[in-house]
Amino acid sequence: FAWRSQGWSFHLGKALQQRYNHTLVCECVPGATVSYMMARFDRIQAAAPRVVVVSFSLGNEILGHSPEEFPRLAAAFREGIASAVRRIRAIPAMPVLASVYPHFSEPLVPHLRETKGWMEQFAAAEGLPLIDFWTPLEDGYGHILPRLSSAADGWVGAVHPNDAGHWQMFGSIDLDIFRPEALVAPPPR
């Protein structure tokens, strides 16, 4: 649980401060859906950022819904990401996408894989950097590695990465994305 520990964004903030003298402002809200975060977008815009990392959890969108609803919810999640990118560019700031990460829930795995693939295609088509959170956490079957999950820390289910998982997520971030000369908002496509 990143909000109760030193999650990937904490480590990113420290690294960006040390390397580039950047200040990271984290606007994450535990358990928030894309629509909830988009309703808070004015807070992001008011900060006048040069870059915004878009990192939403598909699990938060689907939690409490039946598997029959997953395709519709996953499509809405993807549209929410596209909408966030448009709004970030309008600031103007540079959007950086962070991929979804694996989950323990078998019915969710195909939708996570599909969304991960969509994010890769979308980032490439839009010319956006993409941080891959999937690869360092995945067990080869679409599930989060047990030792990197909240279950390893005694929480029920492997829903979230634990501190070790967040360290792996941070390690997958190419800090060169945030070089001062790289922080140019690409024009809308």
C-alpha cells in the first residue's frame, strides 16, 4: 500500500529532487477511480506542472462489480486515461503513462492484459513515455508475484504491491524521461 509506506512515487520524488532538483507533487488518492480523479483535475491544473504521471488502477474501477461488467468498465477506464492525457496537454504539460500492474484476481487478468496492450499502443501512437509497472511485478501468468504483493505483508489477497513491489516499480522508471530538456509538452494529436 503506497499510501501507508514509501511507494514508487515517494522514491521517484526523492530521485527527481536529487538528480534534477524537480519537486514531485503527489495527488494520488487511495482507492480512487478515474472519474473521481478527473473531478479533482483542477488541483492538478492549479499546480501548473511541467509533467504529469498518469497512474490509475483498473482494479479500483472494477472492485465490487461482476465479471460481466468488466469489459464495459475497462473500456471506460481506457477512455478516462485518454481524457486525462488531453487535459494534461491542455495545461500544457507532458503526460507520462504508467501501465497497470498485475493482480491476483483471475477474472481481472484478461482485462488487465488487454488494457496494458492498449496503453502500450496508445502511448506509442501519442508519442508518450510509458512506465512499465507490469513486467517487474508479474509472475508470468498475469498475477502479481506473491513476495511483491500486499499478501506477503499479511493483508488479505494480493491486491496491491507491498514496499518491495513499489521498490521494483520505482526501479522500472527511466529517470531520463524527466530530464529538464525532455519536459516539453507534445502537441495534441
